[in-house]
Amino acid sequence: MILADALILDASVAAAIFFTEPGRSEKARAMADGRTVLLAPDFLFIEMASIASKKTRRGEVPIAFAERALSSLSTVVSEVIPSAPFIERAFALSVAHGVSVYEGLYLALAEQRGCPVVTADIKLVERAKAGGLGRLVQAL
């Protein structure tokens, strides 16, 4: 299924929606206004919990704020997609293009759904473009 006004949401952008990330949060929050279909792999919730935990331990946000961010993530994600069917392709992308397997999962999902991963990770954008996968990523 190809979705014209859809994006795959990665953890860097999800974090910018809920936590103050200078230079990122305004763009990320505008993207989460409901006009764009935001898809996410199931492991996005684990990545967000890890980010929230780090921010809480560092004293950047109160625990209650982090908990609200985690519980609110499902309100901006239109569809959660199981990652297991994409493991082999993610592994192949990782080996071939020097991306992490996590990044490979996002890219494999983007290939299958026909819409790009939106990310604040400029290194991912650069690696994807260098590997001929630029169509699969969109910088925030």
C-alpha cells in the first residue's frame, strides 16, 4: 500500500514532538497536526521509552512529563506496524549500507509502504543518500 501523504516516524522526530529539542520541536509538532498520516514500527515505543528514561534520569524532564509523553505517542501514530517481517531486509540494508539494524528497519518499512522515513538524524540521511536510498528518507 502506497500512501501519498504519509511518513514513517522515527524516534528522533517522535522525541522532538514531545520533548523540547531546539531547532526540531516546532517542525516536528507541526508535522504531527493530523494532516499527515504518521506510521511507525512497533519498536518506536521502546526507543521512545529509552529516550524518556534518559531525559528523566538526567533531570531534563520530570517523570510525570515523560510518562505523559509515552502515553501520548499512540495519539500521533496512525498505524503501528510489526517489525518482525522486516528483519531480514533490515539486516541486508545494514550490511550493505552501513546503517544500524534499527535504521534498516525504518528503511525497509519505507520501501514496503512507499513513503519516506522522517528523521532528524542527518547522518542517517547522508548514509541513505550515499547508498542510493535517498528516496527513503526525509530530513525533518
